[in-house]
Amino acid sequence: MFKNILIVALSVYTFLTSHMIHSQPSISSSHQMSLMNRLLDTRGVEYDSLEHQAIGDSILIKYFIDEPGERGQKLNLSNGLELSYGQIIMLAGDFFAIAKTPISLCGEKKQQVCFEKAFASLAINGNLKDTQCQSPTVQAKGFLAFYDDVLVQLTLARENNIPDWQFYYQHSGEFNKKLNQISCGGSFISPYIPFGNYLKLSQNNIDHFIPHALEAYRVGHTAALNDALKAHHVFFTKNDKTKAKQLLTQAYAKNAFASHYLTDALSSGHMRVPRKKIHDTVLMPAILKLLLSNFMHDEDNRQGLDVTNGKGFSWRAYGDGYLNKPKADIHRYMIHQIIQTSADAIYDVFVTGIFPNKFAEFDYLPDYSKINTLNSNAPLFKVIDGQVYIRKAINNRQLHQWSKMWSGLISLIDLELNFDIYS
Ligand SMILES: [Zn+2]
């Protein structure tokens, strides 16, 4: 009863405040601020970082025909950082990119430039002597040290039979604060204000969801293949092995960066969330739109989604925080195949000097258009005639009824108080 009164009271309040912020959606009231604080304190924004890294470090990277190749070796970047394929996949996009310009939204003519800028934000800008917080080298080292620490704690939790999702759930607030701080955000007023790069990127993370994730990947993979082509010419025409290795390393680094978006495209919580529609049409600050989208993201990650691909394989895909459970074995295998096929294409172009006329990894991807017919779970948000609808009964995934009449802030509070994704 009290809960219901609270919802009604907050609903009226938020309806009024949401109408006052139409013209300039930003965190404009103390109520919105405390809502943001509560959600960041209790829900993770990035659960999948170590999963991204583990996938990348299992990939075989080959250089020259007479060498066997290696997994997990460090790639030397222009700014002095030495990062493994997996570490680049982990840091790309979520921690390094250009927050204001998602790659997939840059337009055909500028997409390559947008990708190169995003890549430069991790691999080219700054140098190891920088000590300024904003330097990519300082931030990259900070994130890596943070995740080394998280891995120790996570390993301990696994030994105590605590599932990954529960471990992240327990540490959400602590981790969000720390990540915002490493990316130069936070102050004595609030650990979340101002936003560091971490929260700035999160609140505009369109590139990480289908269909945009595939576009961001396609652009970055193309850039990587072009570098591999340059490496081919330098090696086979000019016989310059050192320069060829340098260019091939850059090709692999760019491909790892692009593969962040490919791994996201394989996470069930990124497959059908109408992230851009929510970002474009719901009237509230961008960070709250992220947190609203995350309810559906979390539910689809946990429940998983049945998928099928053009090769005739059918399996159940899972997402962030759920990849390590035994039920996700087949899905992990498919992710590995896809990410390895992508890296192999870089090597093939280096050896043959021929740019592929199609991307072989795309054949293994889920057919995203079939997801809703394959799954009986009703999505929390659904686009009908260009408009975002919300599931009428938030805790009944079997009820295929959605409502057109809803408000972002009211629903966000309703979800915060009543949504039970763990049932
Ligand atoms: Zn991502």
C-alpha cells in the first residue's frame, strides 16, 4: 500500500518535473539526481568487461607464415601502451571512444574518420609520460589495475559458488563510482558528478546495440583490413619485415577495437533493446534513458534469447554477467568462432593482399530479424509504428501486451521499485 502511494506521489512529481525539462534534458532536479544515484548504486552499467577480455585473449593472433601465432600477447600501440587483444576489446567503446559521436551515426562519409578518432582515443593519443588524468595512457592503466583487482575478487566469489551476476550486483555502486573516478569524473559533491568518460560514453552507447553495433564493427573491421593490406604491400613488395609487423599490429589493434562492438552484438541484452529509439524519443536526461534501457538489457541477458543463424545453427544466447554458466557453453563457443573468424580475416588479407568481398564472420551471427518469433518472452520495450511501447505487466514475461501511454520517469521509478528480474 505504502509502495503504491509512493509511486503515485512520485509519479505526479516526476510528471511535473519531466514536463519542465522538455526543452533541455539534463539532470535538472534533485529528484532526478537521487534517482540516478540510487540506480547507479544498485545496478551495474558494465558487467561484461572481463568477459570481453577473456574472449579476446583466447583468440589466436598470427603474424608470419613461419611463426605459429600466439594468444594473449601484447600489441604495442603508438602511444606506448602495450595491450592484449582482449584488453583492447574490453577498453574499447565502453571506456574509450568519442562520446558525442557514435560511429554508426556518423554518416557514410565520416564513419571511417569517426572510427579512427575513437581508436586514437585509446591507442594513439597521449604517451606513457603523461600524468594528467585525461591522458588515455593514465586512464587505461587505471582501468586495467581496477579490473585486475575485480578479477581477484570475482575468482574468490566463484570459489564460494557466487554467480558472476550476483557478484556484480553486490558491487554495482562501488564499481560505478570507481570507474567514473578513473575516467576523471566525480567530485566532493557526488562520486557521479561530473560525469567522467565512463558515464559520458554509457549515456550515449547507441553503438553497442543491434543494429548499430554491427555497423560500428563493419566500419572498424574495414579500417583494420586496410591496414593489413598496407602491411602486405610493405612486406611482399618492399621486404620490410619491421614496418610490416608494425602495420599488422595496428591492424590487429583496430580489429580488436572493432570487435568490442561485435561481442556486444552477441550479447542477448544487446539484441532487441530499442536503445536508440529510447534515447531519441523518451523525454528525460540521457543517463536516465540508459538506466531505463538497462532494465530490459539486464532481463534479456539473464533470460537469454533463442537464436538461429544462416549456417543452420540454433542455440540460446546469453549476455553480460551470464557467460560463464554451463548453460552458456554453446554460446561462448559461437562467440569465440565469430571473433576468431574476424581476426583470421586480418591475417588472410596480410598473406594474400586481397580485400575480402564479404565478411565470413557475419554468416555465423544470429539472424536478428527472427528473434521475436523464436522467443516466447515478451520484450520489456517494443517499437510499434515507430513508437516505443512498454510491457503492460512488467513482471509477466508471458503477457504479450504493451502500452503506448507511459512516461519515462514514472516507469523508471516503477521498475526500480517493482521489477523483479531475478524471478
Ligand atoms: Zn559495449
